[in-house]
Amino acid sequence: MEKNITQLFETYPLEVDILGYLFFLWTVIFMLLFSYVLMRRFSLKLPAIKRNEKVKIDFSNPKKTAYTVTYLIHKYESPYNRQLLKKLEKYKYRREVSNFDRETKELIKKFIKHINLNDA
């Protein structure tokens, strides 16, 4: 008696647990949406500065100016980056801050001038 090759293997019904896959997919989608919402809610609001736009700084709010300049320091290379980061630390991490001293203002002005000249 000759057997067909397909008769040598037992056939098993293909059981797929669709609910398990749907639950897994739903969980992944939920986690992605939840993390997106958290990132949008608690993200730091930084100014959107375009590449060809001249940078202008307002010295009336030293805390906001310190954060803006720090953002720019990380975005652009200049010879003033290290000095400026050290000077701006005391303006960023305190509740109440005083106005900029003359030396810090001059350093910020040099940094902004350097950025604006290199972008042009």
C-alpha cells in the first residue's frame, strides 16, 4: 500500500487567538498615545527659531532670556558658549532673579552678534 506524502504528517487545526492579539495591539496603541499626551503636556516651551531669522533678545525678563540663550547655545557653536553657560546658571534655577549684570549682558550681545553674523 502506497502512502501519499501528505498523509505522513498529522494535520492540526490552526488556532489563532484573535482576542489576545487585539488586546496586545490595543495596549501598545494606548501606551503610545498616553506617552504622546504626556510629552505634549509637560514639554518645555522653547521659542521656535528658524535658521535664517535674526535672533533678538529682550533683557526685561532675565529668567526667560537665560533659558532662550541656553537653548541657542546648544543649537549654535560659538567661542562664548562655556562662559555664557556658567553666567546663566544663577538666572535659570532660582525663583526670583535680579537683572543681568553688565558683563553678562555684554557676553549675551556678543553671542547674539556672532550667531546673526554666521547665519547671514
